Amino acid sequence: MELICARYSVDSQIEKFLSTGVGLNWESFQFELNGQRPGMFKSAIVFSGSTKLPDNSGEATWIGVQHWCGCLSELRRLLNSCDWSASVEDHDLHWDSLTLAYDPQK
């Protein structure tokens, strides 16, 4: 999970934006992993995270949604036996069970 999140990290883009003003105003994806196993017949949160989408251009938010949907899709494929909930604001992201990916266009 940490490798997937590292691959989708926008930290270098944040640094570039802060130093030059060029690019999107990304924020890092903050996440927590829960390594404790729940008791029998109990569920637990395994992974939780959040970020703010970029919003400094007309297409920035859409670029951000697509980027983070890619990250969440990889994480969900890795943690495929878990129940998932992913949303932007109050809009639940659609999981496409054929492509095994979040489809932000639906």
C-alpha cells in the first residue's frame, strides 16, 4: 500500500508549484494504515485517507480526480477482500467491476 501511495505522490509537484507558481496546487494524500486485526465476526477500517483536489485552473480538479482514482483503483485491487467507500465531496465514486477501476466519469 505504501509503495502504491508513493508512486502516486505529488510531493515533487507541490514543491515545484510552491517554488515557481507553475503547475497545479496539489495537496499530499494523507493516509493511515490499521495493522490490527479485528476479532472474529468484527470489521475494522484497514485503510483511510484524504486529500484536497487541486483547483487553480479550469481542468485542475478533473486532473486531480483522475489521478487519485488511479491510486485508489490500485489500492482496491490490492485490498480486494475489503468493503470500500470512496467519494469526492458527497459524490460516491463508481467502481467498475469489469475494468477493476474507479470510473470518475460515472
